[in-house]
Amino acid sequence: LKAIGWSVAFGVEGLVVGVVVILGLVWLLQGGVESAWFDQVGLQQAFVQGIGLTIGFGVATYHVGHGILGRSWESLRWRPSGAPGPWLARGVVLGAATGIVAMLLGLILAGANWTLGEGTWLEWSRASVTTAAALALPALSEELIFRGVPLVLLARLIGRERAVLATAAVFGLAHLANPDATGLGIANITMAGVLLGTVFYAPGGIWAAWGAHLGWNLSLAAAGAPVSGLPLPIPLVKYLPGSPDWMTGGAFGPEGGILATVAMAGAVFIAWRWIPKGASTA
């Protein structure tokens, strides 16, 4: 009950602080706060939301996780084995490779394809960098929310494996309202939560999990595919998923298809091998 209670307190504090920061940023950018701005799907919205929630749940991590509960930065997985940068990069490579494999399987098995439209490769490169910058903080904020303090607290209560599964299930359900969401899509996002939770317990900690999350999202966006049902248009390149939808994901993006399930299962195995043998299960 304490673990659940403190997880709720963590969530409430992070959300309240995060919403205040988001509203303040919107007011500065727009000269006021209008609900229509929040109804749009775009990089600006993602970036502002990422800043707000990263600050909010960063504050809650420091206050609740480190301050009140006295968890060390090692146990909260902020101090990795070695420098954070290489682990962040390693996570990005794993996440991006998983997304690329899922799309290539669609190319081979389901008639997926890419088309070239308006724009140049230089414009595509600039847009990819901008997209990476806009998606970085949303990915970090979700890692703070789902793989941060709550996962650490639950792991001490029910064990690491069950805690990873529990937080992954909540992570999947949190995407139910995404456009074109399907049962298989939510199941795959839950599996993505298992992958990120496994990476979280690798020596790279939250840095590697953040990298894997960002790498997956960026690989889909840069290839012109929807990310969890959210279209993030990019110049020149558009991904055509092929059919059937249950295999490729259709309008939801690669995350909605069984080919992504296969790719993520392979990534989970790789991440599991990163964890030192004999490591504590709590």
C-alpha cells in the first residue's frame, strides 16, 4: 500500500507541476491559453508537453523518490555503469534498429513501400533533426513516469519482472485514446513497455531506456510512418504500410502490426542479455 500510495503521490505532484509549466509555456508562445492549441498534433505541441512533463516528473523524482523515500540515484537508475552518453547512444541504436526491422519485414512480407514526394534530402535531414529534438523530451518524460520511481518502488514489492509487466500494462493503456488505436497496437505498446523496462535494468539505466524510446519513435517518424497513430509529416519520404493491417499496423503505424511484435521480441532478448547475470531482481 505504501508503494502504491507513494506512486500516486509521485504521479499527482509530477502532473500538477507539469501542467502548470505547460500552461505557462503556451501562454508565453501564444499570448494566451486556448483549448484549440491542445487539439492539434504537431512537433510544437510534443515539445511543449515534453518540457512540462519532464520538469514536473523530474521535480517529483527528486522530491518523492530521492528526498522523501531516500532512494539513491543508483537505485533510481540515474547513475549508470560507465558514462551516460554511450548508454544513451546504445539505447537509440537498439530502438531505431527495432523500428527499422519492423518496417523492413513489412517490405519483404506485406508489400510495404516508401514513396518520394515533394522536398529534398536536405529538407528531410533538417526535418529529421528537428523531429529528434521535439521527440527527445516527450520520450524522457514517459520514462520518468513509467520507468522511474513507480517501477523502482513496485520492483521492491513484487519483484523486478512483475513490476516491469505491471508498468508496461499501464503504459499500453495510456495510449488507448491515440488515433486509430487497435487491440494489437495497444498490446505492442505494452510489449514496448516490457522492452523499455528491461533496458531500464541494464547497466545504462534510465539513459539507455530513454535512448531506446527515442530511437524507436524517431526511426518511424524519419521514415514517414505514424508514431503510435500520430502522423508526424516529414518532407520527401512517406511510408506505405502494405496489407493486411494486422500484419503491418495500417493507419496506426508499424506498432499496430504483428511484424512489430516480432521485432520487439528480438529487441527484448537483446536487452535482457545486457543485464549482468546474478543482478538483483528488486
